[in-house]
Amino acid sequence: MHILQTVVSFILVLSILVFVHELGHFLFAKRAGILVREFAIGFGPVVFSKRKGETLYAIRLLPLGGFVRMAGEDPEIIDIKPESIIHLDMKQNLVTDVWLIDPREVKGELVTGKLVEMDTEKDLFVTILLDESGEQVRYPLHREAFIHLNKKNEMQIAPIDRQFSSKTVWQKALTILAGPIFNIILTIILFGVYTAVIGVEAKLPISMVTKNSPAEKAGLKPGDVIQTVNNKRVSTIDMLRVELINSKGKAVPFVVKRGNQDLQVNIAPQKQGEVYIIGTMFDQRQMMRKATMMETVREGFKQTYNWSVIILDGFGKLVTGQISIDSLGGPAQMGYLTGKAADAGFVALIKWTALLSLNLGIFNLLPIPALDGSRLIFIIIEGVRGRPINPSKESYVHLVGFAMLILLMVFVTINDFRKIF
């Protein structure tokens, strides 16, 4: 039952993050007038799909990602051999459907013949040789015509102005950038919700004093509430931490409240690694108060910024070798930790989801082939040089990058199982 809960929690959380990410791409693609062929959550075989308008919405078997398939990202290839028998569904003198099989349904007038020529991008026409008379006739294609290749595959044509490759550098950049940005916006919202639920730190009531610590030597006791440090009011652990670092180990004045009295003591913080401590622990429940609306908004941005700095610092140390690649976590570890967060309760799961969303957003902005950051680099180069890089060369770079990411995922997954099991 616990394993099932972990798996369900992980799939649910990851699906939400992927949905938000792909929604960013989708909305800005639509805004730019790009034809979106498919909006998919997951990879592999289709489990469920439904077409609405010009887009196929699908849930696929492997819930480890997703994609928005836009017309013109790759060369548009419609492989219909000349002299193939095709059926044209006509409406108001425009071809709305081209069938390579017997039509399942006909909305208008049906014309059958052998294909001579077809242009689905620029001039939008199809020329056929009529069976009855042997006459060649050219018919105009509707801008949203569908080509039905077989019983399972159909494809809407994409005029050149509806393809990703035809859009301006600015439109393409926004479409690609929107995915990671939507994840970062989700992070801000989730940290705001987290703050609204747990509240904000309002005071520092001491719950325990470590033996032989600077705090004990200064006479601090459980129940005391720290008011000021070095004449500056402190009400959160972060504020206290900053003042202790600023002290650089020198004795600074503390004002603590004990009952109805304010006591002043001098404490010299003790260095421990990169930080300074005085040897106190605090009662988390008594520290908090209900957050105001402005505080929830501010904390959403603040926590997102603080964690972004931590994540980028981690990536930097990974590149410079200060952190081993063995420390990386993959899908198995993410699933395991998501299950742990779910066990800890809804509030802990909100915070964990926020962190995963931020990691996804930042990771996708890195200039790694096959990720959004790499695609943005190619778009920026296009803007500078005034013309796009050869699509085949760009596709090769992304293909190599994708292969490297798959190898990395295999490595970290094996590493995950070693850590977990």
C-alpha cells in the first residue's frame, strides 16, 4: 500500500509539473498563431486521446515528461505517392478532407481521382486526375484541411505562416521560454500557499539550550524569547543567522524576554563550518503566526529566489567538480522522496512540489542540447546572424544531447536504486 501511495503521489506531482510546463509552450504557441498538433502528458503509446479543434490532447503510457508538438519544428513531410487514389471532401469549393482510404464520413461533395500534385504549405492546392473523364482538375485546399492517411493516422495541413519555423525570433523565443517560466510561476504560487498554511515566523522562543554552548554560558534558558541582537530586532531564524554571521565571532548584545522581564546579555557566537551558532533550538509551533496576504505573496517570491540561488550554486559546484555526480537524483529517488513528502502530509508535499517545479524550470533553462535552454541559444544565434542555423545540424545537436540525457538518466536511476535499496 505504501509503494502504491508513493507511485501515485509521484505520478500525480510529476504530471502537474509537466502539464504546467507544456501549458506555457502551448499557450504562447497559440498566441503566435502556431499550429499545435499534439499536447501530450507522458511518452510512449497513447493511453487516452481526444481531439479538440486542431489539437490532439493525449495521455501516454510513460509518465516521465510530456511534449507540445508544433507544426514546423521538424520538416513537414506528407508522403503520398503520385497516382495514389485519393478522395476529396469538398465544401464551398474548398477541400476540407483528403482521404487515402474510403471516407468514414463525408461532410460535403465527394470527388475521387488519382493524385497528380499537392501543395499543403504555400499555394494550398491539390490536383487530381478524375477517374470518369481523365481530366486534370486543380482544387484549392482549406487552410485547416485534414489528410487521412489510414484508419488511425490523420494530419492537419500547416500553411507556412502557421509553422514554428516561420515565426519571428521574438515569437519563437517566448514560446520556448514560456515552459520554464510557467514552472517558476507555479513555484512562486506554491510557496505562497505553503506560507498561507503554515504562517510566518514572528518570534524566537527558545525550546532547548545546548550544554556548554555560548547561550548556556550567557545564562539563556528554555522559554526565553530572543528580542534583539546587536540592537537589531530579530523575529526569524534567518534574521538571527544573519546577525550571527555579521558578528564574526565577537561578543554582541542580546535582549531576551523572560516572563515579563527584558534581560540583556553578551554572547560570542561560535563558528561551525561556514556559519556561527550560539547553541539554541526553537519551538517551531510557537514561532509562527498567520500570514497576511502581502506576506504570502512576498514569501512566494522570496523563497523562490532563495532556492534558485541554492540550486544554481549546486549546478555550479557539479560542473566544477566540487560535488560528485553520484549526488544526482533521478526518477526513482524523486519518486521515493515524493512518497516521503506525501507521508509527512499535504503541507510537506506542497513544499516538495514547489522545489521540484523550480528544479524543472531552472534545469530546462540550462544550455544543454535537447532542453529549452539549448533551443533558446539557437534562436538567439538566429537573431544575431539574421537567418536560422541549418535545421538538420540543429536537429543533430539536439539528438546527441537527448542521447546523453538518456544515458545520464540511466546512470542516476541505477544510482538511485543503490541509495534506496
